[in-house]
Amino acid sequence: MTKVANLSQTRGNSRPAYQLRISVTDRCDLHCIYCVPEDGIEWCSREEILRFEDIFLIVREFVSQLQVRGVRLTGGEPLCRAGISSLIELVRTLELDEITMTTNGYKLAREAQRLREAGLSRVNVSLDTLDSETYRRLTRGGELSRTIEGIRAAKACGLEPVKINMLVLRGWNEEEIPRMAEFAQKEGVHVRFLEAIAIGETSLQHHSLWVPADEILERLRRTFGVSVGQRAPGETETRLILTPKDGPQFEAGLITSESDPFCGTCSRLRLSARGRLRGCLLNEAEVDLFSWVKDPGRTTSDFLERVSRAVSQKPPRRRTRSPVRMAEIGG
């Protein structure tokens, strides 16, 4: 990990930059209120986004030069990118420990087996409610049953552990927190409760939507015994052990992006569909890898210099808010 450490030391700390998240498209088949404005957004043209071959070349450099061992595919919605399994097949030829995906699960029932065969390791599925009408309003027209079917298909074909991400939003779903935990236990999946981040569509109304971690825990304690563990270095999830009144204990997670930020130990880099590398979800500073990968004379030294710049832009402390839309950079 020497080269990664060297990049980190340019920032004055020893945080390694070893986790890479890749947005393969800004398009999505749902239009969630916290991700896409009501009047929609202008999608990137095909010419503006990275080809699968481009993504492979970039990942290859991260693996060979920076010892990256894990890649997460995001969007928009990654299953809206045609032929996504062929990208997974390309990337799996590299020395990676795992290839994962964050998805809304809407196309997952149809694609799960194909993704598994292509080399996908596991999935995180966004599921914010178990109420069909709330789901329809949150997603502006989505059908809850399709996402639940996708979760079950992913588990059935071995894309495990399947993780559910529940973004807790005031006035929308905070009453469902214990119910979501019970659903996760019943389905044999892992649920994580996420605080809303002041980014994109939630940035201006964040004060009214945000449900703090303490309240999430208090709502869980109405139904379960709750033991709060430690957050591992470089990770975002605080481990919870939930004990039902009758039945075995099970694990859940809490991601406290606002009330207890983890900026000082964050080890993530994000590559947008347009080929822009970003060191922080809330930092608008970007480094251009699109021009690097399109240059026939590209060099490894130039690549490392650009990545070093992106790492140096990772803030040591939490930024207040960002106008960047989640659809543009992924979660």
C-alpha cells in the first residue's frame, strides 16, 4: 500500500484512498424526490460518458498502481446502463477482492442471476419504505413489489450479503424504522439506516427532512433491545445488535453522515459517468480522467498525478451542504 500512503501523505494524514465507486450512468428508472428534481434533469449523451473499455482501463490503473481491491458500481441506476454485465466481466479479470453494486432494485429480479454469473459479488439495494403508496410518492411512480422481488432474487442467486439502505426522511418514513428492521430479519438481509445528507434536492430542505441518529436509535428501542458497537476505521457504518422480544439477535447498521461525520477517515474516491474523479461527495472539486483515458499518449505518471490531486481535495472536516445531485455522482 506504499503508493496509496504516499498519496495520502500529500494531504497531511495517513488515510488510504483504496475504495473506488464508479457511476456508470446518470440515468434512472425512478425519480426519487431526494435525487431528481420534479422537472427532471438533462441526461448525459452517450458521447459524454465513459465507455466500458474506458472504465476498465481506469480501474486497471487503480488496481496495479494503487492496490485498489474493491469496486462499487453506482448510478444513477447502474442497471439502466445496457450491457452492464459485460463491464463486470471485464473488471473481474483484474485482481479485485470484490465487485459490488448499489441499485434501486427495480430491474434486479430480471438481472440478478446474470450479474452473479458475470462476477458481481453482492448488492446494496435502496429501499426507504415498505408502504406501497409511500414508495409510489417517494419514487414518483415506482412499484414497491418490484424492488422487494429484486431483493429476494439477489439473495436467492447468492449476491450476498444483500444490504438494504433505508434513507430516513422526516414526515415520510421515520415511523417505519422498526418495521424495516423486522422485514430485514425476516428476509435474511442486512438493513442500514441512513441519515439524510444535505446534498442536491435535499440541501435546501435538509433541516425539515433530517432525522438524527439519536432519534433513529430511540425508535428502534421501542421494539428491540439495541446494542451500539464501534465504527471500524475507514468504514461508514456503525454496527448495531438488535434483540427482539422473542427470537434471535440480528445485526443492523447506522450511517451517521450528519450527526457523527467520518470525513477524517473516509477512504472513498468517486468516478462519475463523465469521467470526473471526486474525493468527496460534498466537495464540488473534480479531476478529469475522461481526457486522460481518451489520450493515446496517456501515461501512468499523469494518472497518478491526477489521482493525487483528487485525494488532496478530500476535506478533513464535514462540509455543510452541496448543490451536486446524487444522480450525477452516485451514492
